[in-house]
Amino acid sequence: MWPQRVYAGLNQAPWANPVFISVALLASALQLSGVAYQTYFSGAQFIHFLLGPAVVGLGWPLWVRRQELMHHGWRLLLASCVGGGCAALSAGTLAWALDLPSDVVRSLIPKSVTAPVAMGVAETIGGIPALAAVFAVITGMVGALSAKYLFAWMGLKNSPRDWRIRGFALGTVAHGIGAARAIQVNEDAGAYAGLGLGLQVILASVLIPLALSWPL
């Protein structure tokens, strides 16, 4: 597709991300044509279904590095809990502070989980699944577009250790879109991004509904 060719021709510049270009064009087309997002989404179920196998495909790089991952297991799990917790809590707190409707707040909370799971989590906790998918896609794009500059500001280099940190952070807060960006840049970063994404899917599916069901 031409967005991918443009992306490759610009040396994979973050702002030329093909997902960003495709989403912008699609959103513009829906707006101009007056087609509701729900109508579009009902006709895109096949593509939505393919997200599942695509995420499962990220498991192969993890299997290759299984010994290394087992060595760092508890630290990675703790980092995933902290990262995912901060992402959900900050989104929910900010939305609540802005006095947004309760269903919008609950749709924002799972924004850092890959879209299919975010929709299920949002439905479980009283949010709007379609809105949760939109928030998840926006979060992923922001992460993929800004990560390079944010990591440079943080002083991360191109060492193997720093690539693993970059990838895990991207997978944790920017899910599949962030993981796709990491895979394009560095193999280790892509593997750890897949791990971060997978951990968030499991943890968010269990902990977010559990936390919101807790009586205050």
C-alpha cells in the first residue's frame, strides 16, 4: 500500500507512520460521506477478527527469547503492573477531573490495551466499546509517533538493554500500534513490545474490572 511505501521512503519517520496516515484518511472519508462509525465498524468485522491472529503472531519472538524473559520475569511483571496502572489511573483521573460523563470515563480507562480487548473491558465496566476502540487507536498512534523523541529526551541509547526498555514501554502503553513500530525499528524492541502488549491484555482484562467493582 502506498502509505507503507511513503513511510519506507521517508526512512520510517515517526510522523509518516502508515497507521496514522490510514486512520486520518479513513476518518476524513467517514466524516465527508456522513457514514457513522458504528456502520463502518459493522462492515469491518473481518479485519477486526484478524487483529487476534496478528497479536498471537507476536508470540514467536518471545518464544525465541524465553530463557531471557524467564530470568527477568518478576521485574517485567512488576513493570507491567506499574505502567498499566499508571496509564489507566491517569486517564480515568483526568477524565473525571474534566467532569466527563461516566461512560466516557470508563471508556478511557482501558485506552492502553489493544483495541479488541479494550472494547471488551469497556463493555464490562460500563463504558462504550466503540469509543474505547477509538481511544485505544489514538493512544497507540500517539505512542508510536512520540516515542522516538521521548526516549531521546530520556537519554536512552541504542544499546541492547535500552532497546528492550524502549520496546517494553511501547508495548505497555501503546499496545499493538506501538509494538508494530518497535518491530520495524529493532528486533529486540519488537519482542519486548509484544511481551508488554501481552501482559497488558491479561492484567487489564482481570484487574480493571476487579478494581472498578471494589466498593468505595
